[in-house]
Amino acid sequence: MSHTTDYIGKPTNRVDGPAKVAGTAKYAAEFNVPNLLYGYVVSSPIAKGKITKIDAAPVLALPGVQQVFSHENVPSLAWLDRSYKDDVAPGGSPFRPLHSAEIKFSMQPVALVVADTFELARYAASILHIEYEEEAFKTELVKHIDEAFEPGRGKTGYKPPKSRGNFGKGWKEGVAHMEAQYSHHAQHHNPMEMFASTVEWLGDKKLNIYDKTQGAFNSQQYVMKIFSLSKDQARVVSKYTGGGFGSGLRPQYQLFLAVLASLELKRSVRLSLTRQQMFSFGHRPETLQHVALAAAEDGSLTGINHFAVAETSQFEDFTENVVGWSGTLYDCENVSLGYRLSKLDVYTPLDMRAPGAASGSIALEIAMDEMAYAAGLDPLEFRIRNYSDFDKAQKLPYSSKALRKCYAEGAAKFGWEKRTAEPGSMRDGNLLVGWGMGGGIWDASKQPAVAKASLDADGHLTVSSGTNEIGTGTYTIMTQIAAESMGLPIEAVTFVLGDTELPEAPVQGGSWTAASIGVAVQEACAKLGEALLKQAQKMDHPAFKDAKIDDVQFANGQLRLRSDETQAVVLRDLVQASGEPKMEAENSTVLAKLELLKPPTHSMHAHNAVFVEVKVDPELMTVHVTRVVNAVAAGRILNPKTARSQVLGSVVWGISSALMEESVMDHRFGRYMNHNYAEYHVPVNADIHDIDVIFVNEEDDKVNPLGVKGLGEVGLLGVAAAVTNAIYHATGKRVRDLPVTIDKLL
């Protein structure tokens, strides 16, 4: 099926924008249902130990308090670990809220107070008396490196690609060398919308669950297995998500607690977490890394060694690809990779925007800068000399790779050729000026997904899939794809998402939504197009009598012959003639699932190159990031407007990672102490200056039918390293422990 309506690739305003601006877009805690009760979580003040006493009587005596749930009165639920494993759970035993007296981490939910009002529930929670017996705990990664182990021992978990060549030999062959340790501290997702669930009790164990999630089906499966509910009894709705960044990939404990309370009290219940409680679960894990590089006389890498140790909880083995990118991004015959986990008394870490790659690219890209200086080469020239034209890690050709264009176009826009090499050699008045660069690589993947396309008798197209919208522009790009596929104006198309009563879709993460849902939408529209052609043939329209689908096109609300555009029939007339209120079609995921079973024929990745300018006060050592150019190669860009917005957000986050973000653990208490927006520092308007986003032209007919590679992650990569490298260029001080705070420069 072909089409002439040209929407894909055009900057299109967000179709959900008016609802968000007008306040009619509802989030999980905004669904007002009748007879609603409110929950408030009580969090553990200790990091490890057990509860010895809960005195709920004074709280239950308060008028309006309905119940205090704890391990003492929770009903018998699913027994096996697998019932608590969600779709993206790592290996190990998932956390079960209110399961026992045991405390596994600080701020663990230990009780839920449910009352007639939120204020009463909060007050009642504050006076609930609980006694604990504390045990010795460990929360300091650097002290427990010796206990680190290789993950994936018969369990699910990431293992880095096998080392290749002989690093020892490559190290000896090199004439220039660098070796260093890098680290960054834990970071917490801080989306605007806190986690919340509003559970509407419909009677007979039937629930409508409005949940903050990045995967409505994941949340549904989770509560179905634990509470023995059917799909009809556990409908999950998530139309809008106020930021996710990975925090909503797994169901969080407020969902479990709200469903539990609703089923037990046979009432509707709302449970919202506080900003402080947002620091009680998943986070980007603290990671310690060692990188060693060796290069020949001509600057070509002769050896790469990248080893990382990351934290995980005592009960799950959370893994991510930290070191694997180092064997792919640059060309080298001798690569040694290693990755280990150390179990601490913290909650399980969680995927956070560009999981693994964000951590790995910090170490690799600072190391590449250090190596460029050691080899006497410009950092950009050094990267170009080590450009990888073939993926030696997977032993596969790239489906497409426009990273050279990213280097060229980014450097030209930034003015990189004016850079002088010597640290401290560039100034703006009294300020030290530094220019640094970095870059990254991210998987271009696709998951099986289902979409339905439905055309009504008025000529309005509704396309649906149960995917989520976390602010990335999913509503808009799916509307564009559907409108172009069926030759309809944008206004005549509605995309519906975020409901388990819609066709099934994967969690929204991994930068795969545009490809996965977009291709499903395209396929569903193609099937609808075939049905419309058959209807035209049934109407005995002579022009279409022997036409095949490739002989027709959809444009201006019509089905028409490609060879003679005057031979046309209006789409709504076809629906009306069918005698049905609407005509609809759904794609099949069988082929997509079979594709996943086949060995890959190409290495499919998005790439970027980042150029950063900083200005540093030589006396105060305050750092301002004054300019950033981020050049991205991510296949076909469906909507330059929403795509640019995604990369802008990534750059802001990269600056934040370089200069501000760290979850500060007080190891005397095993607790994150800066658990609020006042002390967990993120950039404000005054911190962000000029950001240029370049999308380099990259056509890829192998990655998927749409040729898209996803943008959510790749734009973040290399930014923090580029800022850090620019600081070195300005000051001559090399900081390898992020964030780069003033004390590390003084």
C-alpha cells in the first residue's frame, strides 16, 4: 500500500498538547471516583533488621481511619517468586511489600494507613508506633568490591560480550598508554509526577486501576498473578505519565498496596507516594569503572580494557550493559571486558535513561580524551582514526552508521577547528574556556506489538494500541504514521493508548516504542487498506475490478488508482456501503515474534557526537556550560519537533549528571539523605544556555519498515563526558569521579 499524504518527517505539534495545557489530561492520582479512600505509606527508618512491635490500636481509634495494613494482617497471597516477577524483573526474588517483619532497605514500606481523607491518613501514619531491632548493614560499594561476583550464573542477567584478541599483547604493542579509575554515584529518577495508583472498586473483585506506569500490561500481569485476578477484574489505565525515564518500567509498591487495600476493604483507594518516598526504590546504580587504553604511533588503538563493578540489592541481581559498548564503538583487535555486581542493603537498582550506556560512556569517553592527549592527537581526530566500520563484537556489518557525519556536522556547527589543544589556553576575559567532546552508541531494537485501525462512516480513523505516553510524543508520531498511511488529514485521526483493553504492547522503554508501535500502526493501516479495496471491488467499481493493493493509493480521504487519479472513491463511502458502523483491521505479531528468534544479520545502532563549551571562573571554580552541539544519527526522524525536544532533555540531563546529580548516602544510617528537590540538585533555567540539535541524514532499510532507530536514550550519551573533558581543557584538572563539584576543582 502506498500513499501521498506527507506527514512523516514533518515537524508536527503535539496532538495531546491542548489537553495538557488545558488540564484535561488526567494522571494516575487525578481520577476522582465515588466513595474514595486514601492511603499513606509508613517507611522504615532503618536499613536492615526486623520489626519487633506494631501498635496500631491508637491509630485505628481515630474516627475515619479504616485500616492499618502491615505484615501482621496481610491476607495470604501468591507464594512463588514467579508470581511477583514483572516483565522486566531481573534475576532473584522480587521484593514483596508487607510480606514479613524483615527489613531489607531503608525506607522500605512497613505499613499502609487507609483513611477517609488524605490528611487524616498522613497524620495517622505519623503517629503509628513501630519498634525495630536493627542489624549491621552494608551500603558502601567501594568497601565491598572484593565481594563482587559475575552475574548471570544460571539466572537472567547481562553478561558482556566475550573478550577478543589479547589485551596484554595489545598493551605491550602500544607506544602511548592511559589507565584510570572512574566513578559516579547513585542517581534517582525524579519525574515531575510522583508514583500513584487510584484503584476503583467496581464490586465482585473487579477493579479499574489508574496507575503511573510505563507499561499498563506489565502492571496488569503483576496484580493478576499476585491477587489471582482475571484480565476482566484488573483493567489498568495509564493515558498520561508525567515523566518516566525508566522508573515506571516495573510496577512500584504503591500499586501492590493500593490493590491490596481496595480488595480487602471493598472500596476505591488512592495511594500517592511523597517526593521523599520516590527515593525508596529503583535508581541508577553507583558504578566503579577501570579503563586502560593503548595506542600505536599512528594513534590507532591496540588495546581496550574496560571493567565495571556496580551495586545491586540483596534480593535481586540487577544488571546493565556498562562495558559492552567499548568493544563496538571503536575499532580495536584486542578488547578485554569485565562486569561484576556487589550486593548491598539497598533496593534493587532500576533502568534509568540509557541504562548501562550512560555509565559506560562516561568512563570510555573521558578515557578516550585522556588517550588523545597521551597520543598527541586532537580528541576528534583520535576518534576518527579509530572509527569502526564493522561491528567486531557481534561480527556483523552495521545496518547503517552515520557517525562520521555526526562528527563532521557537529564539529562544523560548533567551530571545533578553532580549538587550541593546550589546557587553559582559551579565555573569555577572565574566564577559562574549555571545549570537550564525547559520543555514544545505543541499540536500535524493535519489540512485537499489536495495533488496531478502525475507520467509521464519517471517515474518522481511530488507531489504538495499549502502549504508554511518557511525554516523548507517542500520541503525535502514531497519529502522523496513521494519517500518512491512510491518506487522511491529521484532524481526522485519533490515536488511543494506555489501556489494557486495547491491543497488547510492550513496556515503553529501550528507545523501541517508535519502531515497535509505529510499525504495528503501519501494518494495521495496510490491512485496513486491503479491506477497503475489497469493499470497492464489491461495489462493482469498474476501475478497481482487477486492482491489486500496489495499484492504488490513499490520499485526500480517497482510495484512488495510481495510474489514473481521477478514478477515486471516498473512504467514508466505502464504510457506509459495507453496512457496518466501521471497518477495522489489526496487525499480526507472529512475524515480529519469529524475527526475534532469527539470528541477527546486521548490527543495528543509533549514534551521536557531542561538542561542549564550558566557562570556568579561575578563582571560584564555578562551571557554566555555555554551548552544546549534539549531532544524532538515528535513522528516519518521524517528527523533528518532538525529536528535538527529546534530545534537548537528554542534553540537560547530561549536564546534570556531569555537574550536579548524586544521591548522597549517609552510610551511618544506610539512607539517602538528599531525598527532595531542594537538595537533589538538577539544572534550573539559569544553568542551561545554547543547545543545538542536529539530526544527520541516515537512511536504513534494514532496521525496520519505518527506518527509525529511537531517540530516547542516545541523545544523553557522551554529554556528561564531554562536559568533564571541556572542564579539563579549561582548567587542566582531570576529574574522574562524577559529579564534578567545585571542591574537586579547587
